Amino acid sequence: MRVRMAPSPTGPLHIGTARTSLYNFLTARHAGGTYVLRIEDTDTARSTLEFERDIIDNLHWLGITWDEGPQAADGDDIGPFAPYRQSLRMELYATEADRLLASGAAYRCWCTPEELEAVRKAQEALKQPPRYNRRCLNLTDAERAAFEADGRKPVIRFKVEPEVIRFDDLVRGEVEFDNSLLGDFVIVRNDGMPLYHFVVVVDDEAMEISHVIRGEDHLSNTPKHIALIRALGYREPRFGHIPLILNADRSKMSKRKSQTAMSAYREQGYLPEAMVNFLAFLGWSPGTEEEIFSLDELADRFEIDKVHKGGAIFDRDRLDHLNGVYIRALADEQLALRLRDFVPAAVADEDLVRMVPLVKERLVKLGDVPELIGFAWEPDDVVAGWYEPADLAPRKGGPEEARAALEGARDTLAALDPADFSAEVLEQRCRAAAEAAGMKAGDFFSPIRMAITGRPISPPLFASLELLGRERSLARIDDALGKLGAVRA
Ligand code: GLU
């Protein structure tokens, strides 16, 4: 088995392309086959090396590797069929186009865009399907010469035979298309640039691809490809078209409406293992209740013919859920390493490790970490700027209760030996102070929480105090008391 992934570097790695890559990868690994990456960069106007880099880099981030093809955007191609970039394979396409011309399966066409547009309009008026009228199919030598003398440059069109094309799709089963509805399509532009339908077929043959697994958006292209394969005398691979990824409202996931670039998920702090697990389930399930699968386990279980036919809904809540599961499964030191890029460089590694237990239970994405525990590294005056004096009041109470709690807390913290400044001792002492002040524990704690973390909801309060240390905690309580004083004045 030889499968391939054939991205066009005309945009960053798309969620759908990532899922198709994953399904190809899993199919190859499951069968012990070979996985090829081919860069389809014949659209020179829109292809960039930067997009190629984004695609390769993010596939690698997901843990997807391939046996043949470019291993890095500016690196060498690996494999017996190199080069794997279509822009470097032009000679082969020219040879194959010549074969089609020689056999009569393709022909040159000199029609101008204006002429084609006029034909289309006329067909529309007659309520006929728009398709090329074959004006250039049987030109005389004199007519051809006249066009050339005119300075016109021809495209090459493939002559589509009026036949019904059937294939047994790995996902969808028997599929049937009537090619008599297709017009003769262009396979080489008049600047000599070969086009997708043609080059994809040439390369799949040249690279000995046995299974073409791609998005359902290519299903209607497959009868064209099969017609080309037959005309070129190639072997027909098996095709498998995997369902589109849909938004929750079943609309198509588009760049404009949805977040589709893999890099955006990476930047928000989704873990690659969670993303892979999530992508695998977009159109496939193991048929059991199990939901946590490593890449290896997926390769073990995944079968392309078990992929669902219907559209796969992109459920962000499920992704968040999975991400949380993977985050909580990490050891603290491991999670600290993953969080490194989401925390300012000035925060020392050992301090970061100390913060992890405070956030681990509530972290959905790594990128949420500054929101959860940024108070630990932000300067005191910044944290004091996150709340208004009125926010210090407990749920049942006003500035007086806030002041009582903050003063009680200040005395309690100041009386503590720095060596005793632990969450456990702090909790014990603060509860006693609340009682002494005649306040409910919750009402006593909430002004302290606001003063220390600048937020009404935070990681566990006493662990937060311990993390901050005595001096910084006292300074923040003083800031809060100062803000209350400002109100009174
Ligand atoms: N370059 C095509 C794409 O990006 C490849 C389609 C295929 O797999 O044949 O959609």
C-alpha cells in the first residue's frame, strides 16, 4: 500500500487537510504501507514557501511523519520518486501531455476567454449545461496556422468520452458519474502550466500510489481522473473520499466563518495529542465508548473503510474536553515544559513548576494560563489595576466588611513566621481570624482573593498566598486597603 498527501501550499495547514493527512498516515501505518508527501505547487501565483513551511511544520507538530517527500520546507526530498514538488516535475507532465495529444485523447484549443464566454452565454440562454463546444476539436491545419499567425497560444483540452464511470469508493461504496455531462476540460494552460486534474493523475501513477484518500470535495473530480487514467493507460488506484468537516450548524467550515488554520489552535495551547485524538474522531469511531487514543493506538485500530459517510461536526467543546484530559494526564514538570511558551520568559522554570498544581485542574488550553495565574508574575500595581474598590466587597457586605477582612488578613499574615507561610497554616490561621472578626469564612476570604489575584475567581486562595510569599501578599493587601481608603476620602 502506498498512500499520499498532496497539499497545495496556497494557505496555512487547514484543519481538514490535517485530518486528511492523519487518515492517510493512519491507513499507511495500519497496513505497514508507505506514506508520501507531495507538494502540489503548480498554482505558482498562490503557492508560497511560507505556507509550505506552515504545512510541514504543523503536520510534524501533530506527530504525523511520512516516508517519502520533503521533510522540511527548504530541505531535500527523500525517496525514490524525487522530486516530490510538482513545480520540479514539469518535464514529466509535458511528456505525458504529448502522449495524450499524439493518441488523440487531448487536443489544442485556441478559443479566447471572450469566445468561451459567448458560448457559455448562448448555452445558458438555451438552458443547456455549460460545457466546451469542441470548436477546436477538428480544426484544419490552415485554421490552426491562422490562429498561430494571430499570436494566439493554445491550451490543451482533454477529450472526455461520453461514458458512465463507476468506482468502488473505500468510504462511500459504489459511486457512479455520467461523464457525458462533462465538457472537455483544460489540462495545460496556454502558458504551458499543467493543471491539477492532470498532474495529480500523472504523479499518482509515477509515485505508484495505490490508495487515494482525500476530502469529499474531490469526489466529483474523480470521474475526470479516472478518464485521464484510462486514456494514459495507467493503473487505477482505489479511491476513498472522507466526509467534510462541518460547523455545529452543519454549514461548511470556511476560512472566513471558522477558525481553520491549525497554527491558530496550536497558538491557543491545544496539545498535539489532544488534537490528533480529536481529528481522528471527526468521521471515524472505534465502535466502542473509548475516547482516549494515542497515535500508535489509533494506527492500530483505524480502518479507512470504517470512516463514516456523513459530514463530521466540529465540536469545539469536545476538543476542549479532550485537551483538558490530556493536560491533567501530564506530570507537573511535563506540563510546565508545555506551558513555557505561554508564560513570560522572566518567570523562572522552577517558579513555573510551582504554579502548575494551582492551574492544572482548571486549565482548558495552555494559552489560558496567564488569565488563571498571571497574578503570580504581574507587578503588584498591575494586579491592583484589575479591580475597582467596590469589587473588594464580599457578596454579603460592603467596604466595611472588606476592610475588616483585609485588616484581619494583614495581621494574620504579618504575625506568621516566613517559614510557616504554607497553604495549610495560612488556611488554619485565616479561618481563625474570620471567626475572631465574626465573619463567615467565604465573606472573609473574598476580599483577600481580590487583593491577591485581582480576580473574583482564582486558583485555591491559600496556595496562591503561599506561591506569592509573605512580603508580596502583604503588599497587595496594603494596596487593596489603600484603594478602599481612596473610596472613603
Ligand atoms: N492539491 C490538492 C488539494 O490540495 C490535492 C487533492 C488530492 O488529494 O488529490 O486539495
